[in-house]
Amino acid sequence: MTSSPTQALAVAAQAVAASKIYGSGDTEVRALDAIDVAFEQGRFTAIMGPSGSGKSTLMHCMAGLDSVTSGQVIIGDTDLTTLSEKDLTLLRRDNVGFVFQAYNLVPTLTAIENITLPMDLAGSKGDTEWVDEVVGATGLADRVKHRPNELSGGQQQRVAVARALAGKPQIIFADEPTGNVDSNTAAEILGFMRSAVDQMGQTIVMVTHDPVAASYADRVVFLVDGKIVDELLEPTPGTIRDHMTQLGA
Amino acid sequence: MFKLALRSLIDKKLRFALTTLVVVIGVMFVVGSFTLTDSLRSTFAGLAQDIARGADLTVRVDQTFGGDFERATVPEAVAEQVAGVEGVDLARPELAALNVFIVDRDGEPIRPPGPPALGFSFNPGSFFITEGQQPVAPGEFATDTVTAANNDLRIGETYQINGPLDVEPFELVGLFNFGSPDSHTGLGQTMAAFELDEAQRFFGMEDGYQAVGVLVSAGADVSEVQARLEAELGDDYRVITQEVDAAEQEEDFNQVVDIFNTVLLVFAFIAVFVSAFIINNTFQIIIGQRVREIGLWRAIGATPAQVSRSVITESAIVGALSTVIGIGLGLVLALGLRAILEVIGFPLPPGPLTLQPRTVVLALLVGLGVTMVSSIAPAIRARKISPVAALSQDFQLGATGLRRRLITGGAVLAAGVVSLAAGMTAGLDTTPTFVLLGVGAVLAFVGMNTVSPVFARPAASALGRPAKAFFGMPGRLGRDNASRNPRRTASTAGALLIGLALMGLAAVVGESVKKTVDNILDNAVEADYFIQSAATGFGPPPGFPARVADEVEALPEVESVMRIQWAFSGLSVEGEPRDIVAADMTLADDHFDPQVSSGDMAATDPLTSLALHSDSAESLGVGVGDTVEATFPDNQTETLTVVAVYEDAAIYGNWLIDGALWDSHFNRNDLAFASARIAGLSGAAGEAEQAALLQKSRAAVNEVIDRYPTVKVENQAEFRQTQESQLTAIIRVIQVLIGLSFVIALIGIINTLSLSVFERIHEIGLLRSVGMTRKQLRRSIYWEALIVAVFGGLLGVAVGTVFGVATALALPESFVQVVAVPWLDLVVFVVISAVAGLLAAILPAIRAGRMNILDAIAHE
């Protein structure tokens, strides 16, 4: 196994012996099995694994959308397992960004309103210069007054990424952000996420089952049966496919 | 398809329950009203038979029109003649009078709040002594066992009794059951019975009897005796059998039951009408949510007809189940209403509830019919769903274009307005007027609801502006969601609209009546004191002893007293019964100015004079100096000369005769109303002197009034206040009853909001994951409800105001002369509907808050 050469970098989020168990006795399912994983700041990590491997569960637990059965989940200096429902919500609002596969935008709000939504919920103006910069980076500056249904699928996802970026969160979680779009659009979205890491220093964790999408990341973590079984640095679609074939075999 | 429909219902229990509940309420009202009134009818039929059982035959003066108490009396000589006819074993004269109040030992008159206080001559045929003995001498009376028990009246004690003429003390000598020896049959009336001659004297009916009851000799044939009596007495008299007597009594009772039934049915109709909106709305939303599922059916081979059939089957199941539950709850409602009636003073005799087949059929028609008709439009929409819908992400269900809505809705609305306008101008004949107004109102409601989606979005967006401005993102989202689907917003608001429009209508009409009374008090009233019965309750105040007016008139401080009596159908002119008022015509102008436009009331012989409102004069084509043939309830016809025509019908109605003419044709001696003017008041110099005069005269008048426990006196200010508070009370009762439709509208809002929240589950999941707190989420739903409710409230109040003004203009001038709009009340109604909206949002908001974020995101 390759040891991580990036221990020098600060950790944005980590799981320590995190387990998530559904049911009990004979019907017990270990979705996460005492996972230890850390996501470094300023890096783009992909989580891969076959269906039912627990990759989405890991992401939900790391992001404070779901709770672990045992172990710890830490974002920055905060142990999520100690937070109340309300504090978890506020943490998500202020410190975490999200990009989902679909239904990313509120249909009644314009693109720019969707981007500033977490700040509006917090009742703060946010950093308007930064928001302008993010909007500029999406390349949608002339379309921000439009409603989501007037935007293409790719444009919608770029708005979603922009929303995740706008609040300068400690970490962004993306769940299959390109699962619903064609390959050109996917490249457009992933390129935008890549540049957010490179040029804005963002931390992104993305769940995907697409080797091409995962190849945009700096590091790929492989999950099987709730355990981390492998990881890969500087991945290419080819190396990722090889690893997956090995894991599947 | 039936299986699919059933499964879809079982899967969505809450939605099913809410829809069912709405239908149940409608059915419940229909069943409740019919069951109660059917039960009342059968009870009254029994009561009527009990009452009639006292005599084999009854002899009365033949009466072509008018009430029982206005009928001419049977002279004593005729009663003796009856006794002499072959086969007559006993001829028992009968007397009855209204407003005979027993005063309890604390000096309080015993007044049943609804039913009358009656006086009788003691009739051993239907009064059965249970304790003591029957009254046989002057100064004695008997009362019914229930009145005695309720008011602790004891045999041997002496009580004051208010008769039509005076107050006198009587000793209670016996208690009786009415109708049957075993139990008292009554509807809450109080009964005081006197020896026959004493009753004649006390009631002021010395010259005859109201009826003569006949018992036939043993072995005699009743119909032969009837024939002999008819031959002996001639056409002026009617001889009726026990059966006919019972049937006539029953008919009288049924007239009351019919009014009651109509009132209940109006509420049932409102409930059903409001329900129909909500059911339709619910089915529309459900279809919208099931687009994918239906698309899948279509993809795997279901035909459009099968799809719409499944929607209609689903509604049929809801309708059938609701009808069954509604019938059950309707029976409970009937019992509840009976209990409420008893509490407010109309104790109904106990009896089994009658559920007639007709009621069940109606319940089915309403429950099943309304539900299925409401599902037709959604079913048609469902069949247009294509198989592709199952596959595509954002399939939007086609809906009637807003432009088409504007056109059809506008047409219906216009038809409604035309009908309303026709109703307003239809003139004095009130029945077609109100039919036109009713049809117009229903059309206008439907039209309004078809059109309202067109302006639902701009309205909701405007109403939501403050929410957005002051309450940040939750307010903003609430506003957006309210204006997102204008059809849904409009039809949810529509349920509120109906109730509020009716409340608004009642408020405007009520305020106009109030202002009219104010106006009359300001301009027409010249008298200083007003004397009437102190008994308050339902209906017009009862009469009071005529003696009071005599005593007040005798006071040196009093310049004049005017006595007023009145009767529905007290006069027949050109074959039409007319309501009449009797007053001293020499004083009529001085006490209340009716704005005489021609002639002079006091000019000629009061026994042949008639004064008319200009409307009546116009429709008869007569003027001052012309003569009118008028028949009285005692069958006598007089030629009356029109001496004056006046413009203000508020006090004297349309037909006014002199008290002297009344006395010669009517047996009722109690007064309905009297007014007094103070001597020297107009000549008094300065306010101080006037005040002193008023104070002195009030003391003197009070001294007289205090001797009569059932009578009260009021000055102008007090009189005005009493009139206003009575009107306000009536309007409030009506509004509270209409407010019931609020409950249904509330369920409608809960329903729509729950379904909308369910529909937006992804969005809510998203909002929660990017950091919307539960509190913020709940708040956005409250805002949404608030905006929808205020929209409905404003529309309702606007429609209600228009309807109210229309109705006020249509009402005859004797009710409404000034059209007034109670702005404050209308604002309060909008606030009430806002509060209702917030209440309705509580449940959906809590449910939305509790929603698991992951489920919401993952939801398919």
C-alpha cells in the first residue's frame, strides 16, 4: 500500500474509526466499518467504490448530513458527533459546501440568488468581491439573473459549484456531480472544480463511480464493504480502471 | 385499475384522510339537518295529536287569512247554541292569550327564551291535574308541572301575573300535565290556566271565545253531529274533527320546522360548496404528483381511458367511504344540535332520530356526487399524460391556459353579476329577488375562482413583498412558493374566499341596517321615551300590558303616549294579506316622523282612515282621498279612505291604521310598543331646564314602569343602544355560523400545504443541507400559508362587500335606507383568515421540519 506523502498538509476533514451500522443482529449492515480517513486542505479527493460500498454514506457522515454510529467525524477543529441538530445545520451553512447529482438549485430563485443562498440564510452579505470572482469563474456572469429552468444542465451544475464556493467553506462535498450530464458537460463541470482547487485553494471531496471524473482528482480513495481498501495518487482513467478491476476481481 | 386506485389510496393515508374529512363534513351537515328536522316533524305530529285529543269536534269562526290569535271570537250565544245541538254532550268554550307571564317570588318574570308564554282557560280535556285542583274562582290559577318545577312555584303561594291588560296577583291552586295525564307535552312554553270567566276578564275577551270544544254523547256519530252543527251554525263557522285539528296544528308546527330546515340546509350547502373546491384541488395536486407513475402505467400499456377511470375510481372510493362516515356523524350532529337547542331554551321532546331513505339518497348524491364531479377535470388531465412523462425529469402537467381561464371565468362572472343586478332591480317582490341574488352569487363565486389564478401570482408576489423585505430568505421563499403555482394558490384561497365573502356580506348588510336604524333615530324619532317588553330572547319582543300606557299617559309630566300594535297578515287588500301597524294617528306624526308626502294623518275619522307608504300606494294605484276595500282577520270588510301617503316605512311599515280601528277587529289587547313625549320640553328655555325636565319625567315614568316587572322604558340614547346591540348580536351569530366554513377551508389549506411540501421534498432536502435551519424552514411555510390566506381573505372581503352592497340595495327601504360598509370588521376578517392560514400551516411545517434530509435528497 502506498503511504500518503501529503501528511505535511493541514487536514480539512477527517473520520476516526467511523462506523455506521444499520439494523442489528442478523440483519446488521455495516455501511462504514471503522474507517480512518483524512482529507487534506487544498486538494481534490475522489471517493470510488462499487454500489453499496458505503461511499455515499461516508460522504453524508463527513458532511454532517448523517451521523455515525461510533467513532468521530471532524471538520476543521469541530467534532461533528458532539453537535446538536441546529449546530450541525449552521456548520453546514457556514463551513461546508454541497454539490448534488440533481435538484441542486431552488427553482424559484435566480442563479445568483441560489449562489448566495447559504449567506442569505445566515442573514449576512458575505464577501461580495469573492462572490463576483466566483461568478466570473463560472463564466455565467451574463446569465446569473436567470432561473434554473432557463439554464442548461451543465450551467446548473456550475451554479451549484459556485454556490458551494461562494461561502468559502472549509470543504466542499460533491455527490456524483456529473452523474446526470453528457461527457462534454461533465468535462466543463469537472474542469471548473479542478480550477477551484488549483486557483482558489478549495478543498473538494467528490463521490463518483466514473473513472474519467475521478481522474480530475489529486487522490482517489477506494471503498469496499465500508472499508478503505486502496488509494491512488495522481490518477489517470487508465490507472483507476486497473485498480477497480483488481478490486472487483 | 380498481386495484391500482385502491393501492394508491392506501399508500397515501394522510392525503386520503384529509380528503375524506372534507367530504364527510359536507355529508354530515346534509344528514344532520334532514335527520333533525324529520325527527322534529314526527315529534310535532305526536304533539299535535295530543293537543287535539281534548275534543271530538272544535267549532271556530271561519278565517280566510291571518294568525290564530287574530281570529274573531265565537260569541257566548253561539256557544250556547252549540250546546243545544242534538248529540252534543258537552260544549266547552276555550280561550288562549299570548304574553301571559308569571312573575316568580323574586319579582322576575318567567320568560321562556324562545317559545311563548301562554294563558288559557282551564280545559279538563287536555289539562290533567297532578297536584292540587283546577282553578274554579277569580284570583286562582294553575300552571304546568314543568314550569312549576323549573321555577320553584308552589301551590298555595300567590304570584303576580302579567296579562294583556294588567298585572294582577293570583294564587297557585294546581299543577297539570298538558296533553296526557302521565307526562307534560311541551316545547318549553310556560302555561297559566284560569277559570273560564276569569280568563275572559283577565285577557280582555269578555265578548266571546276563541273556540268551542265539543264532546259528543255516548253512542252519537261524530260526523253526524258535525253535519248537524254545520247546518245549525252556517257558513261563518267551521266545525272540525280531531284529525283535522291535529293536522292543522301539525302544519303550523311544520312551518317553523321548515324555516329551521332551510337555515340548516343553507349551511349544509355552504359546507358542500366549499368542500367541492378542496376536493377538486386535492385531486389536481395528486395527479400532478403521480405524473411519473401514470406515465409508467401508460408505458406498460394502460390506455388513457383506464388512467382516467382509475382516478375516478379513487374518487368514488373516497366519496363512498366519506358518505358512510358522514351519515354516522350526521346523526351525531343531529343529537348535538338538539342538545344545543335545549341549552338555549328550546327543549325538544325526546324521540328517536328518524333517518329517512330520502336522507340517505341525498347524502349519497352529495358525498359521492361532489367527489366524483370534482375529479372529472383531474381525470381528463390525467389521460393526457404521455408515457414519456415517466422518463423525463421535469415533466410539467399541462393546465388550462390563463387566457382561456380569463375568458370562461370572466363569462361566468359576468353572468353572475348580471343575475345579481337583475336581483337588485327586481323590485319589492322578495322571492324572485333572492333567487336571482342566490344564483348570481354562486355564478360569481365560480367565475371568480376561475379567474383568480390569473392574478394570483402578482397578488401573492405583492403581498409577499414585506415578507421578503423584512424576514430574509424564509420570507422570500414563502412568497415564491405562494406565487409559484397560481392555480393552486387561487383554489386554496378560494375555499377561504367563500366563507369570508358570506361573512363580509352579512357584515355589510348588518352595518347598513344599523346605519338605517341610526338614521331613523336621528331624523324620524321625536318621542322621548320608549316602552316595550323587558323580556329579551329570540324573535320580536312580546307584548306588554296595555294598562302601563294608560298610567304613563296619566302622569302630569307626560304630554302624550302613542300605542303601537301590529300583526303579520293583519289586513287583506285585493286578495293579498298585508302586514299592518296600528297607532294613534293623531299622534303618529308627532312621535315618529314618517315623512308624509301628501295628505294628513290626523285629518279625518280614525275608524275609516288608512295611511300608506308610497310604494304600496303606487302599486295599488291610489292616492289621498281614494278608498280601499280592506278585509280584517275577523272576516269583516271595511271601506277605508287613504288619508296620507308617507315615505319612511321604518316605524309604521307599509300599512297604518288607527288603534281604534284595530280594537274593533282584533282580540289582542297587549301593546307591542309605546312611546311618550314629555310636556313642555320643546318650550323649555335652555339646556339646563330641559335636563331638569327630563330628569323629573324619567323619575315619574320609572315609578310606573317599576310596578310592571315585564316592561322597560328607555330614553333615546338607551333605545338606540339596545337596537344596535341586538342587531350586532344577530349579525355575530350569523357570522359565527358561516365561520364554520372556515374549518373546512382550514383543512383545505392543511391539505394543499402538506401536498406542496411533499412535492418540494428535494428542494427542502437541498435547503436543509446547505444550511437552512428547521426554524427557518418552518417559517418559510408559515409565510407561504399566510400569503395564501391573506390573498383568499382579501378576495373574499372584496367579493363579500360587493355582494353586501348589492343585497343592501335590493332590500326594501323599510330595512335598509343607507348602504354602509364596516371597514373595521372587514379588516378583522382578513386578520382572522391570516390567523387561520397560520394555524393550518402548523402541521405541515412541523412535518417538513422533521423530514430526514437524506431521505429528502434521495427521494424519488
